[in-house]
Amino acid sequence: MSIYDKYEAVIGLEVHAQLATKSKAYSSDSTEYGVLPNTNVSPITLGHPGTLPKSNKKVIEYAVRLGLACKSNIREVNEYARKNYFYADLPKGYQITQDKTPICSGGYVLIKQADGSEKKINITRIHMEEDAGKSIHDIDPFDTLIDLNRAGVPLVEIVSEPDIRSGEEAYKYLTEIRKLVRYLEICDGNMEEGSLRCDANVSVRLKGAKEFGKRTEVKNMNSIRNVQRAIEYEIKRQIESIEKGEIITQDTRSFDAVAGTTFVLRSKEMANDYRYFPEPDLQPVIVSQEYIAKVKSTLPPLPNELYKKYVALGLSDYDAGVLTDSKELALYFEDIIAKTKNTKAAANWLTVQIKSYLNDNAFHISEFKITPERIAQLVDFIDTGKVSHTIAIQKIFPAMLDGTDKSPSQIAEENGWIQESNSDALTEYVKQAIAKYPDKVVEYKNGKTNLLGLFMGEVMKLSKGKADPKVTNELVKKMLEN
Ligand code: ADP
Ligand code: MG
């Protein structure tokens, strides 16, 4: 047994999601991304004397949406608090956040295990707060530049229980969170641009131990994959350190994505005392049961529900996963299966032909021109047996991609792609195929029945792919056995 097998990792994540509201959390300043630095900054954002914050209703709505999707308890009386600290990108000298009264508590996110079962990652709390500005260290060689456009942009912080046991589970949990905020349309979920950020709390303990080990907190991972890498590195580092007889100290560490390692940013002895106190300038926000019910009625279908629906309809776990990866794809699929009963074929068209067309052209499903209704018609048309699947893929689908507004059956008819099931014409092809290989006929009659494929192929060639495979199959057999 290696040293690593003796230990178990314990991980809890703190995820910040930037809410996609038009204006900031406590002022009407715009949240638009990518505009000139320090232009979305009013005296309220700067906390100048005499200014008063006002809470943005959309922030409450978005937090409630997330809470409902995570099956959290949603608090009625929501107070705000000031978290005080000094930093150049925090103009007010404090952050408005929630301390003892987070808007959501409890709830969970489900992740899928390798064996197909689900694991609950419990949520401790989700609270609302505001972002700080941005310190930019890499533009000017001598000075740090400050952009306050982000100061006051609303965030929710989602704190998980220490239920995660590996980097891979953290990866899955974050992927689910990202999917969820995107389905709910409350955050764009972009980790590279920082609209979704994650701090990972990591500790290890001997397997079977009751108590948690000392944890470190790792920051600065700009992708979900890097969160996994950082955690895996940190687990290994902590185990090796303990095995050497060292003591883990409760540090805040940073991930170096190039080296794949973590290094100490600050130790807990230097921890801030934030002197939380109730925000005197904001009234508590009351979230009534009626309000919660109203928000609930506007919730979209959620990825996990759709996933379960698709598996129940007979799709594979894999297909259900691909289809629910993005909301747009799932909704497109919903629209196809509203029009055809052949769910499996619909899923195939979407996950294979359509997806590879989108990939090849770097298109998003929202840019896809063929309507779900037309795809449903194509599925049903193939099921009538009038065209082969091959013709549909090789001829009809490309014709539809070319932007015609004709139905698949119209396209097939106009181009003469309707399948040959008329036995007179087929009989002729079958005769020719048999005449071509007299010795194979003998072999077939002597029991080499897998030669059927050869004759079938020949008929397909002669009919230019238009022979109905079912009818042809019967005909070839009948004539060979005569
Ligand atoms: P803080 O605010 O100081 O970061 P919290 O108590 O809010 O501390 O915990 C933050 C995160 O750390 C939570 O996600 C929690 O699950 C996780 N956590 C707490 N204890 C441990 C531990 N021993 N090992 C790993 N994660 C932990
Ligand atoms: Mg923390």
C-alpha cells in the first residue's frame, strides 16, 4: 500500500458567481464588461460621504432562483453586513455582504459517480455580496493599476459542506454549478474571465479518522480543470508533508497553473479580523413566500430533471449527458421530441450529425438554421422507409443545411432519392448481382450465409444506394435459396 492510499481527502468549495444583472448590486452603475476602465463608477460605488446604497431587486431574484434550484431554504428576513478590510481596489474600505443571515441555507448539488449512482454535495449557504474592483499588475511595469468598474458588481457565494473527496468530484461539482447558473441565466459561468471563481479548502486525514485534518485554502484557478489539478497537487503535498512528520498549517495558497503547484500566499496568523457589523444604510430585504412562489413559476427545466427524463425515455447516460450539457441544446432537443416519437433517432441526429456539423463550423446551436420541426420530419420520414438512413445523412441533411425551406420528403422526391422498394426494378438488380458471382452462389448454398452481405452491397451499388435494405434482403435470400 502506498502512502497515498492511507489517507482520505476532505474538500469544501467556496464558489463566487458574478450575477448577470444590468446594474450593480447597490447602485444603478452599469455592469457592462470590457468598457473603458473606471467609467462605470459613481460616488455610490466609491462610497463617498452622503451617498446611500440601494439594493438591486434582480440580485434577490437571481439568488432565489439558485436557491430553489439547489433545494435550499430561503430566508425571509435578509440583512446585510459590512465586512471591513483595507485594499486599494475596495474604495469603500468594506464590502457589503451577508454574514449571519445568508439568503439560502442548506440544499445540495448532485454529481454523477462512475458507477452511475448520484452523490449529494450539500450546500452550507448561499449569500449575496458585492465584488471588489480589479488590481492589474501586468500592464504597467512599475505600478499596479486599478479598475473600479467591477466594484459593486453583484455576486453570490456558494459555500459547500466538506463533502467532496477528490479533485475529480470537485470537477464534477463545479461543472454542475456552472451548468445550473447557465440554465438559470443568472451568470455566464465563464471561469476564464472570472465570472465564476472558486476557492478550494483542502485537508487530508487517515482513512477511518473521525476528525478533519487542518485545511489549506487554494485560490487563483482560472478553469474547472485547474481546480481539479490544484486539489490533486494539494492532497499529494499534504500527505507527503504529514508522512515527513511535518504539521499542516492553515495557509491560504495560490495555484501556479504552469508549474502545477501551490505556494503560500499568507498564513492564518495574518488573517484579517473583518469586524463584521450590520450594514446601517440598507434595510433588510423581505423575501415572502408569495415572492418565492412567483420566482419558482418562472424556473426553466433544470439539467438534472431533463437528464432523468431522457434516461427514462430510453436514452443512454452518455446521450442524456451530452444533450443536457447546454440549455440551448436541451431545449432544441425538447422541441424535436415534441414533434416526433422516435426519441432515440432524434437524439442520434442531434448528438452525432448536428453536433459534428456545429463543431466543424465552430457554430453554436443558436446559430443552427434547420428548425427542430424539420429534424423531427426527417426522423419520421426515415421511419416510413421511403429513404435509407444513409441517403438521409449523405444527401437530404446536407441539402437541408444549404438553407432550403423544403421538407425532407419534398427534397427527396425532387431529387429522386426515394428508396427503391418496387420489386420489379429490384428483382432486376438482384438478378444481375447473382449473375456476377456464380461461385459465391455455390458457396452460399453450401452454408456460407454471411456472403449475403456481398450480394446486398452489389444491389446497393447498382441501385445507387436507393434499394430498400429490408426488401432487398428478403429478395436476395429468396433468389439465392431457389
Ligand atoms: P472561512 O470563511 O474561514 O473560509 P468556512 O467555515 O466558511 O471558513 O469554510 C469554508 C469552506 O471550507 C467550506 O466550504 C467548508 O466546507 C470547508 N471546510 C471546512 N473545514 C474543512 C476541512 N477541515 N477540510 C476541508 N474543507 C473544509
Ligand atoms: Mg474561506
